[in-house]
Amino acid sequence: MSSTVSPLAPTDVPEMPAIAGVKLATAAAGIRYKGRTDVLLAIMEKGTTVAGVFTRSKCPSAPVEWCRAKLGRGQARALVVNSGNANAFTGKTGRQSTALTASIAAKAVGCQPGDIYLASTGVIGEPLDATKFDGVLDDLAAKTAPEGWMDAARAIMTTDTFPKVATATVKLGKAKVTINGMAKGAGMIAPDMATMLSFVFTDAPISAGALQSLLKAGVEDSFNAVTIDGDTSTSDTLLAFATGAAAAHGAPKISRASDPRLKAFVKAFHAVLANLAEQVARDGEGARKLVEISVEGAVSKASARRIAMSIANSPLVKTAIAGEDANWGRVVMAVGKAGEPANRDKLSIAFNGIRVAQRGARDPSYDEAEVSNAMKQPKIAIKVALGLGKGRDRVLTCDLTKEYVAINGDYRS
Amino acid sequence: MSSTVSPLAPTDVPEMPAIAGVKLATAAAGIRYKGRTDVLLAIMEKGTTVAGVFTRSKCPSAPVEWCRAKLGRGQARALVVNSGNANAFTGKTGRQSTALTASIAAKAVGCQPGDIYLASTGVIGEPLDATKFDGVLDDLAAKTAPEGWMDAARAIMTTDTFPKVATATVKLGKAKVTINGMAKGAGMIAPDMATMLSFVFTDAPISAGALQSLLKAGVEDSFNAVTIDGDTSTSDTLLAFATGAAAAHGAPKISRASDPRLKAFVKAFHAVLANLAEQVARDGEGARKLVEISVEGAVSKASARRIAMSIANSPLVKTAIAGEDANWGRVVMAVGKAGEPANRDKLSIAFNGIRVAQRGARDPSYDEAEVSNAMKQPKIAIKVALGLGKGRDRVLTCDLTKEYVAINGDYRS
């Protein structure tokens, strides 16, 4: 948790409403940090369904393995999140730690351990002492309340400089349903997934299967379209919980993601995911610029995505932006190294709406002073037109600053 | 060209001998820099063969396209290199510029433009005014001499902090032959190729076809096994020239790379390439640590290479090394994101010979103070054992420091 809030932090922080069927509490268990909360307990009503998307790392953390194994049951009663220790690469001890945490939580909540979902974030490779949860989770279970969403988002932060929340209210049938989400990000953020931890809750009555489909589709242009440093965490976890409590005031029960009654809900659900993902980019470690990279004219959307990611992950592009330099030559370099179809002589590049290159050479009307001025903005939009086909895509990233190096050179010690 | 020499610069700089059939000269043409040389002309005797390996960028520079087109002829009479401007992404102007440069050089040397090889390094996207070579190349041709290898290596530098040369003398048949090489690197260094520019010269009589085979094989574990920032230049060029002058004192003419008489030569040739490639890593922009990453126990050499590169290109691993932090958790992360077969619970990791993790967890005998001390060394060896198969590989990189960000945030403006 940094003392300086990112200059890119959203200025409008929403009032987070309650979600029927969800109660929250946080505590300071002293897992690693001093003087701050580091444990979140969310208790959900019976009948809550769950869906999840996880890191594609071949070396996932113990909590990721735990959640994956339980997801087939499709039901959840509680979520336990700790910050400060990722319980990743902790071998047998890590598995014992997740089992013990789930067992302590299940006793505190009054459910089966298999209904407990776990997420941990922080240092990798240090054993997580689950006995620290003993007592703490009992206390938390007793004091959970429908409020406290900002506190919850704060408890899961590591090097984040601001808590990340988003909310939406939408009609499902004739009933009002609510979607609340939180996320933590900062470093080691790359697809897939693009955030270490994010949790989304709704009172809409949606089956686990339908929720899983919604989540999988929703992640593609939100969390999977964000990169900070190309490094994929061993702990990336996105969980969605649907309590179904809105059924009591008439929301229809949904069992298929393709149900036409779900249309407005899907839009709002995706918007919450996209909002959280953008906040992750806005809080990239050391970030001073939010960078949006749009690629059009590629041979396909997948090709456009790979080119956009090649630009977004290029240290040379990212340091140029940190230096407020419209160095489009480095964008050309990043297009060229992506390995995707590209024709140098058809390429056009614009920074914040000012075209600097066209058809393989510098734009003759290109005014260095005008572009330099545009580069001082906190948001930089890089647009690349390939002129080959109709594939287009968009990803978000941030600049690479000396602060990123400072944060990550000093993190563990 | 930085004012501060990398602390990783080699302390032993070789005396560079002459190569029969090669003469060099440099000049300050004022292409971009003030008060330093920026043009190299190397003239080779008639009968010189040539081989080349180039960037795989889909947006190569105009000189790369020029060299590729001429390579089929297999013969060379001169090499013209300029620093300060890469003549990349310069469209039609770029092609005109290479043609004009070659034509000026051919006139100065007295040969066909097709026997002229060109390389440019520096800023991308700025037109290169080839008329600046008019007169300059005539003067240079008149003053070329067999000496001046260090001056040549200096003239091709951009953000390099020291000139990079290597030499070897070896028997071919009963005759002594010499191999001289130079390179420039610094940033935008990644396979394939791993250097922006490198030129190797020999007096051995080797056919163009055999030389091309040697070069292609030699690059695999040298330049292609080095990465600074994962960014591949549009200009990466490695050229080898064989004058054949050693035939006059009895060196056998070689027409096949598999010729058994070539054995010692191949070894020396590969050593020169490896030496130059290591110097490139030692002069990575802002580098304070040389990092060697060895992966063993992978399912294949190719898999080991991809895992090693995933570690070498991870900003989080590189910043941890800059911070002298043996953060092996980030190495696990980088193994996990490589997408290659890996079993977390079989993984072992060592820093400078000290094992910190074994079989998926922290090594019980791991002593933080001992490892912290080891991390203060200028060279850091990271060894990862996967325990799956017999595939092994090794790559070189450097740390990621605040200086890298400073250099690349301020480079163009």
C-alpha cells in the first residue's frame, strides 16, 4: 500500500449499495502488514452460485487450486481473502494451509469447507500460517454487515494506491438487481488474467453454469485486455457470486447465459468488469499515464489483440510515454515484433488523435510541438491502423516509470 | 553514447589484429551526433564472400531490406554503417536513401552498388539524408587502413557505453586465419536477432553458402540467446565477410560448412559471436548486473529456451535483481507464465549457486543473509531445474534499473 495515490485514480468513487444476501467484514490479522486490515470475509446466503476464472500460470497458487477444485459444486457460502502473502509456491504446506483456512472458515460460518472460496495475494514462496485465521474468522463472522464495501476493497490491497470498486443497478425482468465488484491489481498484471484478485457479487438469481458463461465472455475485453508489465501472477483470481436474493422480489431465475431477459444484466455486468479492469491499469505500479492502444485494420480481432499487446508490453514504448515522447518509431518496432501480418508501407499511427505516421513514413503535416503538448495529458491514446483487414481491438496499459523500478526493486526486502 | 561506462564492461580489451583484405576508416558526418564519429566504411578485397542474419521484424528498416536483396549474389566489396539514424520506417524515401548511399559508396570504392552492404542504427522514422555521405565516402575510401578496429566499433555506437570487439586466431589447414568482430547493442535488444548491429570479418577462404550456414548456426546460442528488454529492433543486422586472403598463404578453400577441416574455425567463430553477444548484455541500457539464466530438466532445449526467455524478459524478475533481492517467487511466476510444461512441485531454483527453492517450496536450509550477500555480485546466475526431462538452455540478460527508464524516456527528445 503506497502512501501516494496514483494521479490516475478515478475522481468519482461510487457509493456502494448493499447486495441482498452478502455480508462483509474485515480484520487486521497481522499476516504481513502492520496497522492495516489484511483479511476479508464475505458471507453469502444459502443458494448462492459461483463462477470463476483463474490465472493460466502453470505454477498456480494453492488457493487457485483450491477454488478450481471446488468450482464444480457451483455453490458458495463464503469468501476469505488475505493480503500480504500469496500462499503460492508453498508446496504441501500451501495445500494444508488452504484446507485449514477453509475448515476454520466453515466452522465460523456454519457450512461445508467445500463452500468456502479462498484467495491470497502478496509475497510468493513464504508459507502462510493459517492458524492466524483461528479466532479471527469467528470474530469476523459475528460482525459481518451489508455495508463496508470500501473497507473490503481496502483489505485486499497490496501495492495498490487506491481501493477499486464498481457498481451497477439494472432491471432483470421487472425486478431491480445490483452488481457490486472490487479488485486489486498494481503489478504482475497481464492476461490471462489481468488482475490478481477481483470479486463480483450480485443478488440476481443466476445458475452457476450461466454465471460461468457470463464471466468467461466478460473477461475477454476487460481484465484480459489489460497489461501492466506482461507478468502473469500465479494467483490471478476472478470470482463471481450470485445470491439469488432478488428472486424474492420477482427477479426471474436464469439458467442459461443466452436467456434474452439477461440482456441488460449482461451489459451492466460487463461494464462493472471493464470499470474494474480500467482501474487496475490506472493503478499500475508507478503509473503516471493511462495508455489505451487501439489497433484497427488487422487481419482479425485476435491478430489486432496480439499487436496491441506487443505495443502495450514494450518497455521502449512504455518508457517513451513516461518521457512524454511521441516516439512512434518504437510503436513500429512493437508492431514489427508481434509476428502478425503487417505491411510497413500501409501503417498509420496517431497519438491522442494526432496522426504522426501514415503509409510507412512520417506524416508530412506532423507538428512536433502539437504532439509534444498532447503527450503531457494523463491519458494517451495510441491508434494504429494496419490497412489490411477489418480486425480491431483495444487494450489498456500504463507507462513504465522509475517508480515502477523502485517499487519492484524494494518490494520484498 | 553515454558518459558513464557500464560497470559490467570487460576489463580485458583485446588488441585487434589486421585482417588481410579488410581496410577501415571512420568519419564524423554529423548525421545526428556532434563531436563524434558516426560513419564506418570497410572496404574488402575482390572475392570477399558475405553472409547475413537479420531481424525477424515484419517492419524491417530500409538497409535490412537492401542487404537481404543483395545477399543472393554472395559477394561484397564494402560495408557502410552509420549511427544516429536507423533509416527505418522511412517509406519510399528510405529506399531511395539506401540506393543513393550504395551508389555513392560504389563510386568511391570502384565496384557495383550491389556489392555494397549497408547498416544504419539510431532513431526510427526520421528520413536519412544520404547526400550527407557525398564526399564523406570518397574521403574515407582514400584513407582506409588495416588498423582502427576500435575506432570502427566506436563509430557504430548509439547508447552503448563502450565499444565491443572480439578476435580469435585459429588454424585452417596449416594456415593461420583470423576472425575479428564488432557489435553495438544497448537497448531494443531481443531475439531474433539479439543485437542491432554486428559485423564479423575473416581472411579465411569460405564460400558464401558455407559462411551463411556457419552464421545461422552460430547465432542460435549467442545473439539469439541474449535479451535486454524483449524489444526486437527493426534494424538487427549481423553480417559476416570472408576475404579469402589467407588462401595466399595456404589456407584451403572451404565450400561446405560440414567440411571437417573447418572444425577449429567453427569453434573460434562461434566463440567470437558469443563474446560479442555477452558484451551486448553487459552494456544493456542502464545495466548494473549481468544475469545468466540456465534452465535444465525441461522437456526439450526449445522449451528450456522459452522458459529462460520468459524469466529473462520479466520486468519483475529484472527489477528484483536490480534491487539485489533473491526474489525466487518471481522466477516461479515467470516459469509459470511461459506456457511450457512445468510442475510446480518439482521445481528447484538457485541464485549464484545457493539453492533457495526445491520441490515446489522454499529450501529448508535457505539462509537469507547468505543469499542477500550473493546478490551483491555484478554477475547473477539463476539456475532453474524443472525435473521433467533432459532439455537445457542458457540465456543472458541484465537487470532493469531506473537508468533504463531514464535513458529510454529521454532518448529522442
